[in-house]
Amino acid sequence: MIMLSGSPALKVRVMCEGIRYTAALGQAALHSMPNYYPYRFKEGEHDPTGRGIAAIPYLINTADGTEIRILGNGDSPWHVEGDSQQGYLLVDDRDGQRVPIEFEPLRPWLTQKTADGMPFAQAGVTTHGDMLVINVAPGCEYFLHKHDGVSMRCGFCAYGAPDERTVHLGQKTGQVEIPPPTLERMSEALRAVIDQTEIRHIYLVGGSLTDARKEGERFLQLARYVKQVNTRGIPVALGSGALPDDLIAQFHAEQLVQHVCFNLEMWSEPLFAKVCPGKNRYVGYHRWIAALETAVRHWGRGNVYSAMVAGIELEPEHGLEWEEAARIALEGAQDLCSRGIIPIYSLVWPVGGRQRADYHARIRNYFETLSAGYQAIRKRHGLAVSDGFMCHRCAYMQLECDLDRHAQLAPA
């Protein structure tokens, strides 16, 4: 078992154990970026709202700039004290540790509107830290398909279902082109965001199409538009699915993006097929890796990434203990880095197995072992996460940038 230290250790503990509701946490929500998931009170927990749920902030920022996503958990040993005037403290009931914190603020753009009355918050842009994420077509076609009774959506994803979010963006199933009014509203929101806060990365994402070529055409339209409105030259990353080689070459030829991130999500073909059945059926495991290798040939080592979900392997149906899950993930990290591809591991909170007494310990041991082992792999391969792609000020559920910065600041 690996034990981290400093800010990375704090981040892992809080991400894995969550934060218990207090009046201070509830008050902080009034002036903070809202969490996409409200706090849900457990049975028997004191609920001052009387509604079973409460709004809470989305992100914590520590004094050294570490960013931590907030998970509400009524069993957590962590809680928040203080107020906006005196400042907030994150407190550990076990040892009394008290950490000064701030919350990601509620920027004015979150309550402003476009010229035609669309709230910027519904215009297809979001932020975490200094990263702006553009997602004007969130509806994922994998949610619409089943084979042999099995949904094709990725097993960890609840975000991509076509619903009311796709309506106001003008997204229609089967329509590849993004409507011009949607792009215009997005550009208004983009300008407001970069005027109000420092943005150092732009990340283009969207729901998957079952036809990779059509998906590539949609992302070409989006990337070309963003290049026109990105007058400050902020680095842009392509976060599409694995595209055909000729379309990958087109993105590079037009210099539309500086980084590429095709999300393989899960290492090992059997796990990929189970966790990402749609990606496996419509693209394929080996084709996904081949697309990443094509991107490396164009953009070079260190500029091509693959987001990976970390923790979903601990769901009971996969039958893995944390040691085996970490071993498989590290094998994948080694293989991908040998190809010049940098995986980025985002912690996922598996819902299964919560009745186990060691639930939080398993997740923490797995993620710390993976993160520390992967840091050594990056060092051996001479690979570092580009500051243009991601940094510790936007890595809200990832550790790579935090660990590398911690190592750089450590005394020789």
C-alpha cells in the first residue's frame, strides 16, 4: 500500500471520504459555484432543510491552489466550519486537522444571459478552475441503443443521456451539424467567462455518435468555430471519440487544436468491453488505441492523452480487489506511455460494495497506489502533462499534476 503526503494526500482523502453537511457548507453554496449533485441526507442524519437534499459548493481550493471536487457524504469524518467573512476551514474529526480553504466562486457569468435571453449556464460552457469546457452537443447516442438487452452507454456515465439539456442547445438525434444559434450563444458565454476569470485551457467535448466519421465532422465544425472566436489563443484540446485517421490529420493540418484526448476509459480489452460496450461495438478497443497512435504521429509525444476512469473496476460485478485493479491499470499506464500517450486518471466513486466496511479504504488504497506508480512510469518515459492541456488548478478529480508539482517543490 502506498501512502501519499502533502496536498496530494489531503486531496485523495477528501475525494474518497467526502464531506459531511454543516450549516457552513450550506451557507457557502450561496456564493460558490454550485455542485451538479446536491447533498443527499442519509437516513437518520439531521436535515435542517427538511427536504432530504441541499445545495452545496462544487469545488474546494486550498491555499496552495489544489482543487478538490466535493462529494457529499453523511458518514464522512470531514466537515466545514466558518463563513465568508472569517474564512472557511476543512476539519478532520479524527485528529482535529484544520485546513484553510476557499470555494470556487459564483462568477457573474453563471447568472447572466445571452443577447436572446439564454442563460450562459445553459449555453454549452462550464468551468473547473482555469479550464473552460465546451459541450454544445452533450446527448450521447450510445444511450439510445441496446444489444441483447444491454445498454451501449458507458457503465460509469449518467451525463450523456439525451434529455432537456439537449433541447435548449438545439441538438437533435441523427443531426450532425451544430445549429448556428447554439454556436453564437456559446461564443457569447465564452467571452464572458474569459473576461471574468483566468482561463488557460479550452477542452472540446460532446456526446458520442455511433458513426465515428460523423462525430469527426461535428467536432471539425466546432473546432473551426472555436478557433475563430478564441482570439486570445488559449490552448485547445480535442476531446472527441477515436476518429478516422484522415479526420485526425485534418485537425492537425488546420491547426485547430494543440492537444488530443481520445478517452479509452479502461485498460484491458475484457474490461473495456464490459465498462464501455458502445465504444467497444462501434469503434473497438484496438482501433481506439490505433487512433491515439495516429494522433501521436501528428502532435508528438506528450501532446496526446486518454482520460481513464479509476475505480469503476471495484464494482462487485468485475470481481477485482483493489490490488489486482491497480496492477491492471498500471500495466495500461506503462503500455500507453511506451506509445507516447499520456493517460489521465479520474477518480470514480463506485456505488457497489458500499456495504463493505473497507469501502473507502479500498478506493483510497487503489487510487494512491495507481497514482504513485503511474508518476514513476511517466518519469521513466520522460513524459509530463503539458501545462497547456491541464494543470493543478483545473485537475479537480485527477492527481497527475498535483503529484508532479509536489515533487518539484519538495526539498532536494
